Amino acid sequence: MANNEESRGLKSLLDWFANRRKSGNINLERQEREIADGLWHKCPKCGVLTYTKDLRANQMVCTECGHHNRVDSDERIRQLIDHNTWRPMDEHLHPTDPLQFRDRKPYSDRLRETQEKIGLIDAVKTGLGQINGLPVALGVMDFRFMGGSMGSVVGEKLTRMIEQATQRRYPVLIVCTSGGARMQEGMLSLMQMAKISAALERHRQERLLYIPILTNPTTGGVTASFAMLGDIIIAEPKATIGFAGRRVIEQTLREKLPEDFQSAEDLLKHGFIDDIVPRTQLKNTLAQLIALHQPVLTTPHMVLWETMSLSSTVAE
Ligand SMILES: [Zn+2]
């Protein structure tokens, strides 16, 4: 009798656990399904669930902890450029496989698969547009396309955009995110560093403004060229910015590196970058910097600018 009661008690306890596990699973399944459907987004930093629509309204910055989630090039252009002013450039430029490169699979297959999967031809979008009514040339790298790696197409598109900006006397903005030069194009990738830098130098000689915006992560050949050549260099909070990866450096030096090594905050402290701007303030900050550094050459501004130069001459 006692045994019976005991076993009944045990059974109901087991049932209770089973039920609990089952309902827990359902909740978890539902949660995961909703995350997969894109309705909800789980912050990789603080774990808080946010309604994707709210997160998007906050430019993909976690409202709880301020974590800057990665955004693709289309979303970035939407965030920065005034509605209906974006004019894309060189959309037809297509990567080729001059070295017939092959790692685990041929480079040409890898390109085709990536293009089909994410609907981009290569890892950068370039164009002309306006930021709060000010004309700019903007390049936006896309990390989804082979880690934002820089091959011939990325180099050529950025160079053509900078040349166009020099001709039109527009400021240049480049939103950087990259794993570095694209190894599948070997030397041709490395040449892009010099090509873009040369175009930027001609832009600089015309006394025009260039602002790179370093987002997470900006590494390798991109850091070693145009990401660090800005008149004013801006980074997003907590972005990883560096040349070689942490592990490689630690193994070479046989030394443990500090926790905040290669973070935007550490780079600011050591004078490598000029400011860290949260994404939600980026557009207005850029507009202010452009307005301050490059007065638009319309008559009223021209007069204002000339009056200013004159009065400073008088003051001397
Ligand atoms: Zn968060």
C-alpha cells in the first residue's frame, strides 16, 4: 500500500517534470521559430529579446546595452542618405577569377554562390547622394560578401567613386568593414590598396574632405590603406580595428594582449582615430562635419566664407 502510494507520488512527480520539460521545449521552440522568422532579435551581447521592428527603428543598436549589430550595405545607405537622393554607381562591375584560384572549392563557384545567396555582385556599394541636403560620394562595404574582402571590384568601384567626387568637388565617405584583401585574387587584391590611396591623394590635393567610418570589424589591407587615410576618422563603439588578428600577434610576441586591444576605444585613446560616434548620431555628425569643413559653393555661403577669410586676415 505504502509502496503503491510512493510509486504513485513518484510517477506524478515524473509527470510534472516531463510536462514542464515539454512546455519549456514548446516555449523555446516558439521563441526560436520567432527569432528565425525575424520577428524577434536576440542581442548577442546582453541576450535581451527585442522586437525586430523596434531594433530597426533604432538603427540596429540594442536599446538595452547599446550593442551595435551588423547592418548590410542597403540598410546602411538607408540610414545615412536622404530619401530618394541615392544614385548608385558602377553596379555592373563583376568580379573575375584571373588566377583560377581554388581552395576548398573554386573561387568562381564561391563567387556565384555568394552572389545568389545575398543578391550582391561584390562586397561594396558606391554612389552619390545627399546627407541632410549636402551632396556626398559614399562607399559602403558589405561584410556578408566574403567577409567584406577587398578584391579588384571593391578597389575599382571605390577608386571610380573617389575620382567622381574629386571632379564634382564632393566629400568622400567610406563605411569600412572588412576582413582584409581577398586572397583569391592574390596580388591583384593588394594592388587595390595603392590604387585607392592614390585616388584619395588626388582628392586631398583638391582640398576636399574624406571621412572613413570604421565599423566592426575593419582589419587587414583595408586598415592598412584607405581606412586610416581620413582627414577625420570616425569609428562605431566597440568596433574591432586592426591589421593582423589578435591570435597571430599573441603567438608572434608570445605575450597576452590587453582585453581592449584593437577596440575603437583603445585606438581613440592612442590617437589612431578621431572620434567614436554611436550609429544613432552618425548621420547628423557627418552632416555637421561636412558643413563645417567644406562649405557648399552657393552664393550666400560663398559670401559668408569670403567674409570669414577676410575678417581673419584683418585680425592678423
Ligand atoms: Zn543588448
